[in-house]
Amino acid sequence: MLTRTTALLLTAFLMPACQAVTSSNTTPVPVEASFRRLTVGDLESFKDVYSAVRTLRSSWLASRSNSSQQVRIFVDGILTPWIDALASIPIHEVLEVRYLTASEATVRYGGGALGGAIVVTTRR
């Protein structure tokens, strides 16, 4: 059985080692979070938002089980009725593009987003 002194010595040696391993200046971004977001850096080589999303995250545009579950598009918080509207948004005006799941979109924007939502935040 370990004595109190032995336990304290082990703690004294292990604590700095644990801190060295865990103390990092970078915070890893979860894969799911990075897949659900496009930043200025991701978008810079594209002409418009639609071409960027179609190329980098085509699954965002895929309809879910039927046509009533189409993805909804919000630009600066305003519902845009057509996916094609993404093609009219120049990349230089965009801060970020995010994908929200159906449940996240419902909480944020109300019902009707059974296919999720693409949320575009512009510099305007």
C-alpha cells in the first residue's frame, strides 16, 4: 500500500508532466464544427457563394428524403426563397457561411427547415 509520502512524491512528479502535455496555445476545432462552417479563407478562390458551397460542401445542398425537406437559405438572417440566390452573393461580401442542422435551424428560425439551413453572414 502506498504511504502518504510516496503518494505526494508521485503527485509532485506527475503533475508537471500532465501540465506539459495539456498546456497548448492552440485549441483544436472539432471536425464536425469545421465541416459546418466556411470562412473567408475557404471562400477566397471562388466567384460566388453557390459555387463555393457546391464544390466544398455539396452535401449541404442535397435534399433530404423528399422535396419538402429542402435546405433553407438565410442571408443576414433573412429567408431567401431560392438556392440560386447564393450565386448572386459575391465572395468579397461574405464573412462566413454556416450549415445548421434541422433542429438547430428550427430553434433559431422556426419550423420549416427540415433539410437544415445555410446561413450566410455578409459584410453589409
